[in-house]
Amino acid sequence: MAPDGKVYLSWLEPVDSSFALKFSVFESGNWSAPRPIRTGRDFFVNWADFPSIEVLGGGNGKLAAHWLQRTGKGTYAYGVRISMSSDGGRTWGAPIRPHTDTSNTEHGFVSLWRDGNALGAVWLDGRKYNKEGHSPSNEMMLASASFNSDGRVSSGEKILDERVCDCCQTSAAMTAAGPIIVYRDRSPDEIRDIYVVRRIEGVRGPRKWTEPVPVHNDGWKIAACPVNGPAVDAKGNDVVVAWFTAANDSARVKLAFSRNAGVTFEAPIRIDGGRPAGRVDVALMPDGSALVSWIERIGGDTAVVRARRVHRTGTSSAPMTIATSSAARASGFPRMAIAGGHVMFAWTEPGRPSWVRVARLALADIR
């Protein structure tokens, strides 16, 4: 979502024997005609690791978009590319590679955030991988870098965590104290709980990243990646994180609030209906409550996209069904944004062909 309340939506769609990365803008009650960002045959297309678009500050038409691009013949040989636009997306600059590593290994699960007129990026980095495929002996890392609006590096690459879950999405938000990143960690004994790192804006010294700490110790031990990352939103010092866990063989979607920009979190609140598939998103509402969305199984592969308003006290609205969906991979990861007194939902409707669907709901109707 842009600072002026416009909502941006990006997606990949097949075009002949290639793919096109496109975007559309919702303003004044309508979606704009789709505009292309890039077309090519070298996209790495994955159900869980998808492109994104971010609006930079200043209201001057500056945008940034990211995608994944193949770098070799191996299944997991791909890297991150970021392109910027200074004219509202009519034209796009030459792609930037945020990571210094050029090995033919995984680099993905990117989150972008707006830092004034600058851009922050965080991603999972696979430079420690030395062979095709996944192995317990190989490790993914969490890395970050920042760029000016013209694409120049403003803060060089920094490794934030040396060992993280292989293929769970990251999420980022900007607090009054600086950016906050949430992701799924991976301990030496395969505990894969949700962790957070924050960038501290030094008053007299340089900016620095904090050491990783858990949002909550669920204790989920799993010797594989669940492909089910967390989501974060922030306004001022208020932060909310939503995530999926199956600790103790009990699938749950949880939510936790912070009042101090993510330094500490309150006790988590369970919000699912008993059979969650996860794939969460979260947004803070004007009154400080949170709107969380997730996929809930209702039988076989059939599922629904649900949303629920949750207050800090733990009270919540009844769950709302936004759309019928599927628990299959093709249903993807639903997303939402709050703007102009409404919440916009977007999700994938699987099929041949598949579709991107959107729905809009007035915040006043979420009680």
C-alpha cells in the first residue's frame, strides 16, 4: 500500500512461452489497466516464492519491484533482481542484484520495505549450499541490504542470521524505531519457531541490527521446511505478528502484539478454527486491533480464506469467510491491505487457467 492510500497488486502470468510480471493500482474505486514490469523466459516461478512491488516515499511516482531470475541449469539456481521506476511504473530501470553472492544457489523469499525515499530488502541466501537439492548439512541465511531511490547501495549487505528455515517467507515492516523483520528460524536441533530482528537507528553511532530473538517459544521441532512463513505489520511503536505452527502435532495460527516496536511481545493469541493450513497475513487497524487472514481446511483439499479481527485483550470477531479456496499449493498465499476505510483481499483461484481474485470490505463491517 502506498502512503497516499493507493493499493498496488503485482502478479506473474504466462505469455506464450515466457512469463510477464505485471501490476495494477486501485484508486478512486477502480483498478488500473495492468502494466508490465518485465517479460522473460528466465523467471524462477514458484507457488510460495513470488514477486512483490513497493512504493517509495515522497509521492513522486517512485516504485520498486522484485522477482527471481534463473542463474544456471540447476533446479535451485536463481537470484534476486530488483528494478526501480521513477514514473509510476511506465518505465523500469536496469535490474539490481541485492546480494553480492553470485553462486548458482537459492536466493529468494524477499521482503521489501519503504524507508522514506530509500528501499530496504531482506532475503534468504543459499550461498552455503554446495550441491543440488536440500540437505540437512546445508544452511540458508537471512541477509539484508538498503538502496537509495536511484538504485545505489546505501547500506551494504549484512547477514542477520546464519541459519534459518530453508523456504519460509520473510516479512518486514517499518516501526517508529526502524525496520523489523520476522522469519522462521532453524536451531541446531531443528526447532523452527518465529524470530525477529530489528534495525536500531543509532543516535550517535551507526545503525545496527539486533541479535535474533523469538517472538514466542513454540518449540516446533521439524526436520523439514513447512513452507509457511510469518507476517508482520507496524504503526508507530505498535507491532503485530501472525504465524503458523504445528508444535506438539497441533496445527495453529497465532497472533502476538508488541507495544515497544518489537522489543518484546505479549502472550500469543490463537485465532484459527481448528484445522488451519496457515499462509497468514496481518494488518493493524486504526484502533490498534489486528486483522489476520489465513487458510482453513474444511474437508479434503477444500479450504477457505478466512479473516478475523483480534484485540489486544484477546477478544475477537467471529471468523469471516472471504472466499472458497483450496489447501493445495496452487492456491498460493492470500494477501490483504487496509486503505481508505476498507480492506482489500487478494488471493489465487487455482484452475486451468488460474486467476487472481480481489474483494473489498468496509472496516465498519468488521465487528
